[in-house]
Amino acid sequence: MVVEIRGLSFRRGGREILRGVSLSVEAGEFVALLGPNGAGKSTLLKHAAGVLPPPPGTVFLGGDDRTALHPKEAARRRRTFLRRETRRFPLPFKR
């Protein structure tokens, strides 16, 4: 498992942004996060990438709790899933 998130909840300014989110991503999987503005997509990714600190026991990189990893080791593991790829999908209709 490359990334696993277990029951992640997050509040900012008294507002609940994420509640009990769980997600696991295996090596080679293509995952898309879809939702309206303000749904917490970017917040979820920021916790996984280390921009925001997750609560202990919620974000795992390569099977290890991200909060227990040395910052350099966490960065090494994160680089495997922070690649940008451009994929084009055919539209179901023409405009």
C-alpha cells in the first residue's frame, strides 16, 4: 500500500472540513477525488502530503504512520505519489 488514510477528521475555525475519511491507494492505481468546492479534497491531499499535520494513526505511507517517520523519510515516500500526469479522457459528447 502506498498511501492509506484511516478515519481522518479535521476542523478549522470551528468548521468541520473532514469527518472520518478513509482511503487506501495501491501502487499503480489511478485515483481521482471529485466533489464540489469546499468539500475537503485539497485538505485531504494536504494531510497526506505533509502540508498539514494529520492526527497520529490516520495517515500511513508505505504502511508506516506518517507522524512517526523522520521528515526526510516521509518526504522520500511522498515523492512516489506526488507526480503530475496528464491524461486525456474522451468526452461522451461533442460540443
